[in-house]
Amino acid sequence: MEEHMRSALPMGLRRPLFGTLGKLYPKADWAPRMFRAKTTFEGLARTSVEAYFHTVSILRGPMREALFTSDFKDRTGWLQGARSL
């Protein structure tokens, strides 16, 4: 279903719309499945590949941003797009 949404809406619309919803929507692991939409919103704001890695990742972008030093980020090419994954 996510792929269907990705093909129906261009990235220029999906990224700001679903990115904002993903940031605002609460993480609700305790809620019934139909109300656990945070990860879905975050995934729809990304490409298929980015969404897959975001979903299976234990260490998400903001956590990596805070954890990794500037030197590590420079040496590993962090600034060339790794931040979005």
C-alpha cells in the first residue's frame, strides 16, 4: 500500500506532508495497529529504499546525529545523504 501511495503522489508533495505528520504524530506502540501510523508517515516521506532502512533500523537518524562525532561523519560521507536514512 505504501508503494501505491508513493507512485500516486510525487516526492515533492509526500516529503513535506508525510514528513510533518511523522514528526507530529505520537509514537503509540501501545495503541491498536490502525492507530500506529508514525512509522508509516515517516516512511511515506522517503523513497522505498530509505523507508525500508528507516523501518528496520534500530539507530534512527536523530539518534545517529547526536551520537556520531563530526570527524566520523566527515570520514564516512555522512553529509552525502546518510542523514536521511
